[in-house]
Amino acid sequence: MAGFGQVLRAAGARLGNEAFCINAQRWSISQAVILAMDCRERFCLAKLTLVLALLLVAIGLVGYIGTGSLHPTALIPAWIGLALGICGFLAISPNERRRKLFMHINVTIALLGFLGSAAEIVRNVLAIRHGMHQVPTASGVVSFSPEFLIALESKVLLAALLFIYVILCVRSFIVARSSGKV
């Protein structure tokens, strides 16, 4: 079985990145994941945005249905995904200025979405600490309502995905700026 370093060197060789191959032994897994996202294709981040948009729409729909279809705020991930998807689709353009514009709009939407969902997570954790959203069960054990747990999971997934996306976008912008492509 190949070790992690060997796998990284093979991936680096396939991408044609010699520095990646040489230094693979010293890099941690998180650095390797970020470097593995190094796309040679022109529209890689825009296509990744479309995948993220589909995931967010799915999270929004599952959250909405899982909370009993009573709370339209459960669709917030879907609306964020729709906005990212539209701008991601518009970013797939041979026009460099247009691509930059829509990718910067996307990272702004993602950052605002991350900040909003992180604030909601903090608010929910504080509510949990104060005993809110608790439901007594038949055995007398206090638990949380399933709708509350589904909503919290949806917010955590939204925040995590948007945080990763913002990091990937910022990294891409820095690489594009330093390589002189922009």
C-alpha cells in the first residue's frame, strides 16, 4: 500500500508540479488538499461553484422538508446556492474581466453567507446552553426537537461549505495575481 507522501508525489507528477512532488513528504494533509485543488483548467473555480451551488440547494431543500416545510428560512442555503450558481454560470466566460467580476461577486456572497450562518450557529449554541429548544421524551430524558437539530445541521453544513469555498477563492485570487494572469 502506498504511503501518503507517495500518493502526493504521484498526484504532483500527474499535474506537472515538480515542487509539489519534491516537498510532498513535508506537507500536512490540509496543505495537500488545498494544493490538490490547483486546477490547470481555466474555469475550474467557476465549475466548482456550480457543484457547490447544487449542494447548497440540496441542503436547503432537505432542511426545508426536514423541518416540516413550515419555516421558509430553512431555504436560505438554497437561495444562496441559487445566487452562487447563477454567478458561477456567468463566470464561465472567455472574457477575463467578466470572469473576475462574477467570481468576486460569488466570494462576496459566500463570505456574507458564512458570516450569517456562523452568527446563527453561535446564537443556537447559546440557546442550547440556556435550555431552549428542549423537549422532554417519554423516558424523562430531555432532548432537542428534531426540527431544531435538522436546522442546526443545515446551518453548520452551510457555514462549513461556504468557509471552504471562500478559502479556495481567496487562494485562487492570490495565485492568479502572483502568476501575472490578472
